[in-house]
Amino acid sequence: NDKGDTLNASYYHIVSPLTNTAVGAELTHSFSSNENTLTIGTQHALDPLTSVKARVNNYGRASALIQHEWRPKSLFTISGEVDTRAIEKSAKIGLALALKP
């Protein structure tokens, strides 16, 4: 969708297959604005049906979510994002429900 304006490189490493713990990083370069964005994230399974994820980028945006599979392929998600460089602004909070037959 960006018509070749960005170049992305990413790395994903599974730390523990038993708990689905992993870390990852993504480096994005935008040719039009000549800006680079580095995002680092992690995920961990609290139990077989519940997982948490978090990420932060070099612009100070931090986000996290907790996701629970309450039925097979049906997910309930609570997420949040905060700009750590402008902490006086309100955080974004989201709820999502994905239902699969």
C-alpha cells in the first residue's frame, strides 16, 4: 500500500517454545521522509489460552495487549498504547472480540 516507499527488516527469535516466549525487532526506513523506526517487542503465553504481548519503538510509543481464547478460534483482546514522550496525553485503550465459526 505504500507504493515501495518503505524498506522493512525484521528478526524473530523463539526463546522458550514451552511458554511461547519470543522476542522480535523490526527496522523500517521511509524513503520519502528519510526516517528510521526501530520497534522491539516480546510475547509470552501465561497459559495455553492466554498470552501477553508488548512493544516499544524509538519514538517512545509503548503498547501492550492481553489476549484470551475463550472458545476455539474466538479471541477476546484488551490493548493499550501510550506515548512515553508525551505522558500528559491520554493513553489509547482498545477492546476486541473476534468470533470464528
